[in-house]
Amino acid sequence: AAVRAGAHATFGTVVCIEFCVGFDDDEDAIAARQTNGPPPRVARTDVATQWDIGTCRGCAKIIRGGAVVEVPKLGKYHEACFLCSGCGTSLAGDARKKEENGYLFCQPCWVALYAPSCFVCGNKIDGDRVGTKASDGSVSYRHPTCKPAKTPKKKTKKK
């Protein structure tokens, strides 16, 4: 068997093992192979995957294999390209990632950029929130632990 390791565009490094399918008992050929080593291999550039996976939304290159992440309505990403649009950290395996206007964000970046502010304390809301609808139809949010100030009831004069 012949073993060879080398660089690979998708996987970084790949190891190839070649097994023979037959044996020719030619002593001259065996001696030449032992002296010269295995014949050189030339990488083929015309090889494509058997599947049309598509284009990575992160780098715009054709996905040729390897780990692929698919996001409904957004598309497919190489795992290495599946990054937060804000800070560039990997989103692979992150259950709290958020999508906003076609872009993906880790939770801290989404909170900083898009989360509503609590109308009681003014801090961004990361997690549960309580909505209060105003008469004009707009909604204001607060943390569940922030209690709005109560407006005092008007006293009525007794007659």
C-alpha cells in the first residue's frame, strides 16, 4: 500500500491510501520501485463532488464538501464561514444565535445592536421581557423584574 498526506482545499489536510489490485513478480520492476519510490501523483483539478451543494453565503465560494451548516431562508455556509456578522465568532453549535435583516449574530452582538431597551431601567433586554401596549399601538418592553412606577390614583372628594 502507498500512503500520502497533503494539503486539501476543504479539509485542510488529507491522507490518501492506495492499495494494489495485483502483483507482478518482476524482479527488475520491484527493484526499480524500491529505488525510485512510488510514481508521482498529479492532483486533478477537474474533480467535482457528486452533489450540487451550492454556494457558501459566507464566502461566496462553491461548497465542495466538508462540514456544511444550512440556515432556513438564508442558505448554506461552510462551517468555517458560519460566523457572527458583528464580531466574527463562530456560530456553529450556538443555540442562541439570532438572525436580523438577513444577517446572523451571536447573542451578545444581537443584544447590543437590536434588543429593545427596558422602559423602566433603560438597559438592553437579554432574555425574557414583558410588553406594554400604548394607546397608539406601540409596544414598550421591560425586564420581568423591573416594575413600572405606579401612578397614584386621583383622590375624589366625598360629598
